[in-house]
Amino acid sequence: MKQLTGSEIIIECLKEQGVDTVFGYPGGTILNVYDALYKHQDEIHHILTSHEQGAAHAADGYARATGKVGVCMATSGPGATNLVTGIATAYMDSIPLVAITANVNVTALGKDSFQEIDIAGVVMPITKHSFIVKDVHKLADTIRRAFKIAQTGRPGPVLVDVTKDVTANVADYEAKAPESIERITSTIKAEDLEQAVKLIDKSERPFIIAGGGVIAADASPELKKLADKIDAPVCDTLMGKGAFDGTNERYTGMIGMHGTKVSNFAVNKADLVIVVGARFSDRVIGDAKKFAANAKILQLDIDAAEVDKNVVVDASVIGDAKEVLKMISSRIKARKKPEWHKEIEELKKTYPDHGDMNAFSGPAIINKIYEITKGKATITTDVGQHQMWAAQYYKYTKPRQLLSSGGLGTMGYGVGACIGAKVTILPSTSPVTDASE
């Protein structure tokens, strides 16, 4: 055990969690933390962005590309509020993020002090949890708890606000190994599994919708195994891109208002729709009363709050997607469905999913990028028509290839996310990097 300042404790806790990169922008109240970070520049790479919002988006992009927790830092007041859009973006898309901000001294809190704001209160609706640390002796455990919350169950952002005097105060510090992140299985009920298996075994025209939860749970292999076993076509949402191989013959394209005709017709021809890790967004379902009107709906999700929220389902299983899919696949019968497969193939012939690739157009440009990169690129987008073209015309064969703001539709997301993604695939050449260079 040794005595460290609060700033040094923050850095040591980041090292405990395996953090190798932090995105941020310094300011007065967080300078102590930056001084400590500078002393550990050979262990934690800092990316200096031009604006705090860019730091949050870069941390988000880093998290999406790696599956690890993204970390960003900002100073008090406007520095902290500049993170808000990035935090909300991560919240809407269930991305694990820890935002560390500094605030004014404890004695100056609640007095409308210069650059003071209750950032923990501001972000309460857009985080899994927010903390304000006023006692240096509670700092280490709070940082550790923030990382665990960000990764446990449905991932999401957590904010830790630390007063300036806490960053300078001294406390005992003892290193601890990170707590293991267990997959959520306690919510998986035997009766729910039994009902799911009955629906699947009875189905003649099953159709699978893969969402971002498949990627978050690293459940792509299990999803493919289920699809193969029940001979089901598979579509995806924007957040689920790459959860199922876009070049696989079972794949029918994205679903929803920007999806393919094949997927949208198939969901209405199916007798069972299996939704894995997707929340029935308005962009996916359109009119909730008409969605999958001829089918039973089985929802597999880690978050019980999503069941029956936008669409009333016939059955559900709550728990980690990887574990749920394993349990279901081990219980169901393998069956071929040639008539259903033939029907899907006819839809594909009738409604081919391509634009004019000889014209100078958005789809043609995306297709050319796909050809040049041989389908191996990590793609980041902003929001709008180009985002939809990127989703529709680049064939994603594995998870974490497309980084895009789905739920919030954040303008300005693409460049910050690109910085975060790029950091994950290039070795660090300098411990402190200016992202504007």
C-alpha cells in the first residue's frame, strides 16, 4: 500500500483496467490529472482532440472497434457539458464508455462558481450511472465501479466527476485486479427457453433479425449456428451490421425504412420472427400494428425493459445473447425448409439489392470502396444519406466493421469515431498525439 494523490490514483486505476488510450482536452480543474497522466505517458496514450465532443466520439469509436471500454476526459463546466452529446450517443447505442471530468473544489460546489456545473446531474438520463467524488478515499473504488457498470449486462456510458481538491488530496492506494465481468444468465428462465424452443420447432418460415446486442455479446458464431440449424434467412438492423456475414446466402439485407425489399417482405411472410439484441426501433418497424403481422415474435434480449416496449411479443428470453443462443440451439431440432428458402430466393431475384453501379452515385462509390478495400475496412460514418448508403452497399462480414450513430443519429460523429477506430489498428508512435494533425 502506498500514498498517492487523487490524480495519481485515477491513473493507477486506469492502468488496472488495462486502459491504453485516453481521449481528452485539458482545462484548469483537471490539470492535476493531466500532470499525472504525463508521468505515465509511456503506458497510457493520450489523444488530444480539438473539442471535448470529439473526445467522447473518439472514445466511443474506440469502444465499438475493440469491444473494450472507451475513456474520455474533460475539465469542469463547459468542458464537461461538451461531452454530453457524445455520452448520449454511446447511451443510445449501448456502448461502454467511462467519462472522467473534474469539478471545482468541494467548498465551491453549489455556489455558481466559475465553470461549475452539476455534470453528474446533467447526464443522469443518458448514463447507466453518474458519480461525483468529494472524498479522495472513495476515489479508487468509484473508478473501479464505473468500469464494471459500463461493461456489465447491457453496456453503456458512466460518468465520474471528481472535485479539484480531491485530485490533489492524498490517500492510501492498493492495486486491485479488475473484477471479472460475468455474462448475465440468472435471468434466463427454463419456462422461457421451453416456450422459445416450442415456437422454433413448430415454425415453417422462421426469420431472424440481428441487432447490436449480438455484437455486444460476441454472439455471431452462435447466431450463425442457430440460423443454419433451423434453415432461417437473416437480416440485420443498422446497429447489427456485421453480426451476420453480409455475403452469406442466408443474408437478406438490412430491415426497416432504409432496408431491402427482401427483408421487409420476408418479415411479413414469416410465421416466426426471432429478434436477437434489437429493440424494435421506429426506423425498423414502421407501423407497430402491422409489423410481422402474420408471425409470432420471439425476442431475445439482455434488457427486460425492451420487451413489449415498442412491439408486443409472443415470447421472450432475457439474458446474455451468446448464452441464450447456445441454450436454444442445444434444445431445438435441426430441420431443412426448402420451400421457405425457395421463397426467399424468389424475392431476391424479384427485388435485387443494388443500384446503378455504372453511374456516378453514392451507391456506386460505396461499392467501389468495398472493391478497393476487399471488404476488410473499418467504416465510420456521420449521419444522413451517406450513412444509409454505407449500411446498404458495403458488405460487412464481421462485427465491429461499421461504426455509426444509430439511436441518436449524431451529426459530427464520424470524424471523432474514425480517430478512435484508427488508434486501435495503428501502433502508437507518440505518447501524446494531437488529433488535428
